[in-house]
Amino acid sequence: MKKLVTSLLVVAVGALFAVAVGAQGQLTGAGATFPNPIYSKWFDVYSKLKGVQINYQSVGSGAGIRQITAGTVDFGASDGPMTDEQIAAYEKDRGGAILHFPTVLGAVVPTYNIPGVDASLKFTQKAISDIYLGKITKWNDPEIAKSNAGVKLPADDIVVVHRSDGSGTTYIFTDFLSKVSPEWKQKVGRNTSVNWPVGLGGKGNEGVSGLVKQTPDAIGYVELIYALQNKLPFGDVQNKDGLFVRASLETTTAAAAGAAKNMPADFRVSITDSPGKTAYPISSFTWLLIPAKIPDAGKRTTLKDFVRWMLTDGQKDTEALYYAPLPKQVVQQELKAISKIQ
Amino acid sequence: MATGTTIGKSAGPNTASRSFSARLLQGDQVAHAITFLAAATIMLITIMLVIVLWDKSVLPRAKFGLDFLVTKVWDPNAGQFGALPFVYGTLVTTAVSLAIGVPLGLGAAIFLAELAPPSISDSLTFVIELLAAVPSVIYGLLGIFVVVPFVRHPLAGWLEHTLGVLPLIGGIFKGPCYGVSFLAAGLVLAIMIVPFIVSVSREVLLAVPTDQREAALALGSTRWESTWKVVVPFALPGVLGSVFLAMARALGETMAVTMVVGNVVEIHSSLLAPGYSIAAVIANEFTEATGDLYLQALVELGLVLFLVTFILNGLARLMILFTASRGGTS
Amino acid sequence: MSGWAGTPHMRMRKGISFFFLGSTALCALVVVGVLFFILGYLVWNGGSSVNLNFFTKLPTPVGETGGGMANAIVGSMKLLFLASLIGIPLGVVGGIYMAEFSGKLSAFILQYTADLLNGVPSIVIGIFAYSIIVLRMKHFSAYAGGFALGIMMIPVTLRSTEQFLRDVPLSMREASMALGASKWKTIVSVVVPAAYRGILTAILLSMARVAGETAPLLFTALNNRFWSHGFNEPIASLPVVVYTYAISPYDDWHRQAWAAGLVLLGMVLLTNIIARGILSRGISAPR
């Protein structure tokens, strides 16, 4: 009996180690939850295509920036471009530059769960900012009702939901709010993590959509695909030109039109509240954060190859998941920038 | 130390056994060294733990000092960090868990120690101790899908309309409830700590000498009176010890709390409001704390939690030891 | 006496006694009921998802169904293996030191240290492992996760080994030494085997405990969508995957979380039952 148990144990341990041999090293990336649906699809397809595994963990843009700065992951991902201070901190800690590579365009939508209301609500810029400032507390508030004549809004208290973790989606959303509400800009500001005036915290886009789905009278901001995959209603938002626009591939692409022509060399640009009749006001690029200096030749080749693949073949997968592909000029600019990775 | 020397010395005078005893001595010394090494490694790890916690929280300690414990603001943007909302949340959720768990656990322990026949008592205790083995993430899972909806509706409404209208304590049952709340966290924690209370309390109750019970009954008290007025007070230090142990567990619990507490950095007097706890904020924000001050503020929170659980554990051991010596068990 | 016993006052006292004692029975029932509720709920929600896919497939991209947790199951085993490499030798050998070699002062210090370690919140152990392993190695890995879990195993194995060794009667040791065995030989051939059941129980219990830990893995082992090769890469584990899936909005992931919870709970409970079974058989054996 003892012999049997011992030999079984030996076999089991051996099996554990067996997985150690073979297969190339994996790459590890961490960051934004905003593009997680498309990234997980890309890395899955890429691993089947090239046999290289890229393990992406959607832990939030804040964590992505933090971990790439600490050097514990091979690349990061964020929907809010790194600030000048963060870039300086990276250069100080890692001794090299950090490159931003836009991957897709996405939209942040206000999603809600109001019992009895199935319709798509229209939110003015003031409505959204005041809800998140805590100044509008009930669903039947005039500011909301006036844009939604014909919808019976209950007199319930609004349950505001935001991110509890450091989030690029938060960055995009607060970037928009800072542009449309001077009070927000002054009181709260834009960042991946802010001092929210009101609301519950959910972890990741997943946590916010989960919380909104389970909590009646809740409103939250999530990436478009999360609202769609979870069949949560989401509202139209008033854009700079005063029109109510619904997030979609076309309207997101329209928001990027202006930026595409004037893309800065480091690709850090904000496209919220863009001008244009069909522009969706809470749109954004999302970036991969890749170190300019990668000592490991295998990892360097893999990352460069992946970025190239992502910019060419990968862009074809975006629409099925409701992310808008990058404008052609941006793709060209990025293909050239790949050479900066050394 | 050096107990091997007696054998070696008495093993005999000739050269053959001297080398044998010399070998024996060496064996003992080697064994002593190896085991000492293991023990020393454990000490080393613990010391390193404390050092790391202390060293990696130097920035906020220098910047905020003791004010850290009483500042309400947690603003990573402005570089302002205060532990108060998290300390408050940790204390409140623990208090709620004790308020529910201690009566429940003590009641069950009394039943198991005093009333139940031994075979039932043993098997039920076995089952209850299994509860202690349930991973916390599973409690969290049930918290999200069972406790939170239950608290949202109907528990919160019921509490608001019954206890909420009382003077004084009514205030803690007011306000809108989204399900995720101090109360939800407290409920989940209560279930998690009950096995500790039952297990230890039952043992200390069983350890109370039967003559104490018999004396009370002989004087004409009812079963309950002898239990509540004689046996329990006798076992009280041990019971308190179990409470401290349970408290230490509840204070440090991470997963179950973060999944149901709401993750809101605010201090509310109502139990129906969402909140935060030290362990939960560390779990949520540690991997993304950009900037050294932010990260170290989180480590400082870990240090605070560590110190509190450390003190409580010490008290618990003392209490249990105290009862064991009084009770007459080994 | 009967007249006294029948007075209204006495009846009230008896009534109170019955009420409170009845409540204690209710308490016990509630507590026991909770365990069965947990088990039942997990079986109800997760039972149907514990299928072949669950055990053999890797996770699918977000939003797609049909994925499984094969890597998380193996990952948990690998982490447990690493944790045991740290927790068992240090705990058992350290326990031998405490029981057999140390003086009163060092025994006290070690007991205190074990208590300290035991009381450290698991998230704080995660901070420690992150600081000294992940940051130094510059990546997340199973090593870091195993290290964190191993530290958590030490207090239980240490205290239990010491306790069970001390319980071995002096007569056995003296008999062994009288036959000429040295101290270390006595320990290895006589004392430890005598305490073997208790030590084994402690090992199993501590393994079951760390198998379900999530918090210390969050920033050490991270997570992995693929198979983790060797121990130097981030690795998936059942508790972390349960957590990630539970807070997500995807129904398919919720179902998988229930299934994983059921499997995890099943393994943990089974280990506990076996461990206690071993121990109780040992107690009835002649000493």
C-alpha cells in the first residue's frame, strides 16, 4: 500500500514538472479591462497562429501602468495615456522610454438598470455630470426627463456606480466630464482613480456591469461591449454639437476623424467631446504600453510581431466586438513606430 | 541542550565505542543543527515580514504620522491618504459579525456541551468545524448571489421599518440600501467566525468540572440557570478567548468582504450603507497604486491591520490559557 | 418538595429554562444548516457545469462559452506543491526542534512567532511575498504564490508537530535510549512515527486551508489564461478564477464559478474529513 501511494505521488509530482519542459516562454501583460474582450480574442487567435502565448490579465489600467513601471510585466495596457509624471517615473525606474501604441477605438457608455424602463434614454452633458456629482439624485429629475419625453421615469433614487480600481475607463469618462463640466474639473478632475463624490465601486468593467445588472436604479459607465454582452440598456449622450448620439462603430470612428489627421508622435491624444455631428462624445483610443528597450530578444521579436499583426490582421476582428478599427493614417504611423522597440 | 553527551560518556571506555559514541554525538549535533536551522528560518521569515512592512511604509509614516489613523480623506490624486474610512469599515463589519456570531456560536456551543448526547455532540461539532474549512472566496460567492440580494430586499426594508424607528439605535438602520453594505459583510463574516467560537467555547465548557454544575442543580437551580449563571461564567475567559480569535479572523478577512461591502470610501452611520475595509482596499488597489506614496500608504494600512490582529491574538491566547489552567485540563 | 416545585414562580423559571435551552438547540441547528445550505447551493448552481469541459478545457476568450478550468485546477495543485515544500519541512522540523531540542525560552519565542504568523492577514502575506519575490524577480510567478501560501502553512504544521511530539510518552523515549539509540535516532525511529498520525493530520489540514486562499495570490501568482510552464510564470488557481468570474457580468462565467466553487469546496472538505479520520483512529490506538 505504502509503495503504491509513494509511486503515485512520484508520478503526480513528475507530471507537474513535465509541464515545465518544452514550450517557449510566455509573455505577460496586464492592464485595461476596457479592451479585454478584444485583447483576449487577439491573444487567443495569435497563440493558435504562432504558438506564442501572451497571458493578458485585465487588472485595470492603473495596475497596468504600475506593473510596467515596476518591470513585473512585459507590457502594459491603458485607456488613459500615461501622464508626464508617470512617464518620468517610468524612465527613472526602468531607464528607457515607454511607448504608446493605440490598438482600437472604443466607446464608454452610460448603462443603467431602471425597473420598467427599456427604452434608450438620452443624457445631456449636464445630466451625466450632475448625476456623478451627486446633484441629480432621482431618475425623474427634470434634467433627465426633459430629454426623454414619453418615457415614464420612476421617482427612485439613482444608484451611482463607478470603478473601485484604477481605471482607464475612468480616465476616459472623467476626461469627458472635465471637459463638459467646469465644476467637475475643479472638484474632481481627471485620472484613473478619483475621489468620487458619490457612488458604489465595482472592480473592472466587469465589476461595474455586474453591479449595475444586479442593482435596480443603478447607472454605471462601461465600455460599449460590456453593455452589449450583458444586454444592459445604455443611453445616448449629447455631443459637442448638441446632438444626442448613440455609441457605435460609426460614431466612434467619427470621433477619431480629427485626431487621425493630427496624431502626435507619441500617440497620446484625447478624443472625448470631439466636434462633429455624428461624433460620439465619450470615445477613446486604448494603448499598449511597450518598453522601448527590451533586452530579451525572443520577447522583443514577439512583441514587435504581435503589434504588426494586430495593426494589420487583428484590426479585422474588432468590429465583431464593437470596437472601431484604427484610422488608416494611425495604422501607418504606428507601423513605422514599431522600429522604436529595440 | 547537549543531552547526547550522557549516552556517549556512559557507552564504555574502549576505542571502538568511543568512535561509535563520537559518531552518535555528531549525529545528535547535526540533528540539533538542522532542526535549529528550520526554527531559525521561521523566525527569520517572521522578522523579515515585520521589517518589510515597516520599511515599505516609511513615506506615509513620515508624512502623516499618527494623523494617518484619523484622516478621512483618501485621495490618490492629491497625495492625501487617511486610514479612517477603512479602519471604520473594518471595525464596523467585525462588530456586526461578532454581534451576530457570538450569540449564535455561544448558543450552539452551550447546546453541544450541555444538552446534546455525546455522539450527537461530536458529529455536529465535526460538521460545524468543517465550516471553518470553507474557503473565503466561496463565502464571497454566496455573499454576492445570496446575501446581497437578500439584504437589499427584504432585509433592509424590514430592518428600517422595525429597528429603524427606535430612538438611539434606529439611526444605524436607515437610508437607501443597495445590498452591498456593512450589514452584508457583517452577515457573511458572522458565518465565517461561528465555527471558531463554537469549537473553542464547547471545549472550555466541557472542561468546566461537573461538580460546579451539580452544586448549582443541588441548590435548586434550573438547567438553564446552572448553565448560564455557573458554567458559562466559569468558562468565560476561554469563551472570550474564542471571541478574540474570531475577531482576529474577521478583521483580516479580505475576499468575502470585498465582494459584498460595496467598496466605497465613506463613513456612514447606517449599517445599510456601503463601505470599505482595510483588507479590501489593499486587495483592490495594491497592484495599481501608482507612485510610491500611494503604494506605501497601502502597506501602512497592512501594518495597522497586522498590529491590531497581533494584539488580539495575544490576548486570545492568554485568555484560553487562563481558562485551561482553571478548568483543570492538561 | 412537590408543592414548592409547582409554584408559579418555579414554573416560570422552568419555562425560561426551556426557552433558552431550546434557543441553543436552534442556534446549533442554524449553524449546521448553513453548511448544508452552502453545499446544497453550490451543487444546485454548479453541479450541472462540472462537466468534462470544465476539467479539460482552457478558458475561452471573454464572452465566449465552452471554456473550462483545466489550467486553474493544475495550477492550484502546483501552488500547493510549492507551498508544501516550504510549509511542511520548516513546520515539521521546526516542531521537532521545539519539542526535542529547545530550551524553555526558545520554545516560548517560537510559539509566539508561530502565533504571530498565524494571525497575519493573508493579504499582508501577499504584500510581503510581492515585495521580496515579485519585485526582485521582476515578474509574477508560481514561486511567489507558493511562497506566500507556504508561509501560511508554517504555523499550523509547527504547532501541531510540537504538540503531538510532546504527547509521545517519556517512557517510549527512555526505552529507546536505554537500548542505546542516540537522541536523533530516537526521534527519527520512535518519537516521530508515534506522533505520525497527528502530524499527518496537521499537514493535510494546513494544505486544505491554503488551497482555498485567494488574497495572497492576487499579486503574487496573478493569473494565467493559458497553461503555466514550470513555476516561473504567472499561474491560474481555482480560488482566483472563482473570484474573477464571480464579479464579472457574464452568466457563463458565473456558472463556471459555481462549478469551481463546488470542486474546491469538495476537495477541501474531503481532505478535512480524511484528516480527522486519520487522527481519530490514532487516538483510539494504544499509547
